[in-house]
Amino acid sequence: MAGTVNITHTAGRAMDPPRHIAIIMDGNGRWAQKRGLPRTAGHKAGAETFRRIATYCKNIGVQYLTVYAFSTENWKRSEGEVSAIMGLLKRYLLEAVDTMEKDHIRLHFFGDMTPISPELRALAHETDEISAHLPEGDFQANVCLNYGGRDEILRAVRQFAADCAAGEKQPEDLDDAMFSGYLDSRGIPDPELIIRPSGELRLSNFLLWQCAYSELYFTDVLWPDFDEAELDRAIAAYQGRDRRFGGVKK
Ligand code: FPP
């Protein structure tokens, strides 16, 4: 099926940088509060960190960077904070429309875009079109917007059930690879490394299907302070892990 990825894993110590890194960009609010600034200033600084880390990932040969920008639960925040985050995304997309072709950066969104403003959706559509014209080997940033791992799985299950009802699929044919093809991440390998800054030790509904064999890395550094050296430390920790995928050490 188009868009699926065969789930094959290579056991052993990971020497190369991960092909896919995913990051929960946490700690923006605390970063701002520590400086006596509004929470929105933290998100602004966090958006700068995203630009910097995306560029660095691209330069060191990481192929996919997936970031958690806005969860299905983040609508509980104040209207001012939600619109500030949407404003930062809009600004980033406006910039991306002008620069992604020249910089060879593909952009993709994970999440249910239906409640997102038409303006932002139109921009996302524009960046999708540009991405489609860039070579598949180019670096790709995936931005999770109105994203929740459970919501993604539910949307996939609903679509699979609809395909079965239409006679296009048979329930007994469903396997890992076919199910992956129904997710927002279809066609993209699972992240080898998931990073969460800011000291919280949980996944908060992030990539629940894809994280099955991801190595997890936690640091107390707040996202706006996260830099290239921090990413190097996370990658070095990942490269020191013994990845067995349920097998035994050789
Ligand atoms: C979590 O920190 C961060 C968010 C909910 C928003 C992240 C959004 C951005 C960095 C801006 C837009 C992104 C792009 C890709 C341009 P928090 O607010 O929960 O921090 P706290 O736990 O310290 O309160």
C-alpha cells in the first residue's frame, strides 16, 4: 500500500545520527516566568529554538525532525496564549513559503487540521505543495498541530473501518505496516529518538504508536535554552544505547 513503511529494525549500538528525531518542545512558559516575562515570550523564544535546531538537524544529516507544537489538549489554555502560538506558526509558515525551496526543507503537518483557522490551513496547503516538489531525500520537518497520539489512532481506526465497510480492506489483513499507513506519519520511519526537555518525564500523548521502540531522552533544560550542544548530548546518549527490539544481546 502506498505510503506505508516496512517496520524493520536493526538491533545493536546505533552509530549514525538518528534518521528521525522527535521533540516535545516543553518549558517555554517556565522559561518566560523565570524572567518575569509573559508566557507568550517563552513561545516566541521556543519558535526561535525550533528554527535553530531544525537547521542543525538538517546540517548533521538527520532526515526527519518532528516537533510537538500544539496538542489536542492545548485548547484549554487562555485565548491569548493560543492565538500567540498560532501567530508564531503563521509567521513561520510565511517565512517557509519563501525559503523552503532554496533551503531544501520539506514541511509536513501531523494532526487534525479541521479546527485550525482557514488562513493557517491555506498556508499549510501551500507548504505541502512546495514540499511535494522537493526531492524525497531532503530534510523534512513535521509540525504536530492540534495533534494527540490517541486522536491520531482513533482517526486511523475510523478510516480503516470505513475502508472495510466499503469492501476495500479486510480486517484480517491489518498488520503493523498497513496500520502505519493510516497514521499522520505514513511513509515516515518511526523516530529512533524522542527528546523531552524541561524535566517532565512523560510522553503526554505524543506519537503513541510510533514510539514503540524509540529511545527516550529527558533533560532539565527548558526548550528555549536547548541548543546544538544539547542535541549533541542527546544523540551521544542515543548512540550509547543498546537497541534490542525485543531480541537478545549478541
Ligand atoms: C510547551 O511549553 C509548548 C507549547 C505548548 C507550544 C510550543 C510552540 C512553539 C514553540 C511555537 C510555535 C512553533 C513553531 C514550530 C514555529 P509550555 O508552555 O507547556 O511550558 P511550561 O510547561 O513551562 O508552562
